[in-house]
Amino acid sequence: VPALVADPFAEMKTASRVNTDNLQKDAASLMIACGLAMRSLDDATR
């Protein structure tokens, strides 16, 4: 069965000071935090 590792940052732009290697390595672990952050941005625009 084919599977993918989730990467919530795949289509996001990041600041130049962000260590992209570390972000890639920890991306799946940061899924909930990323989702909650995006949700708060969506709530702010309503």
C-alpha cells in the first residue's frame, strides 16, 4: 500500500531565517500546531 508522510509546510513560504532542513525533518510532528495556527488566521479574517 503506497503511503505518504504528511508535510503541512509543503506549499508555504518560510522566512529566510527558518532552517528548512530541520523544518522538513519535523514537519509531520508539527501537523497539529500548523493546523491550529492556520485556523486562528482563518478566524481572524472573519
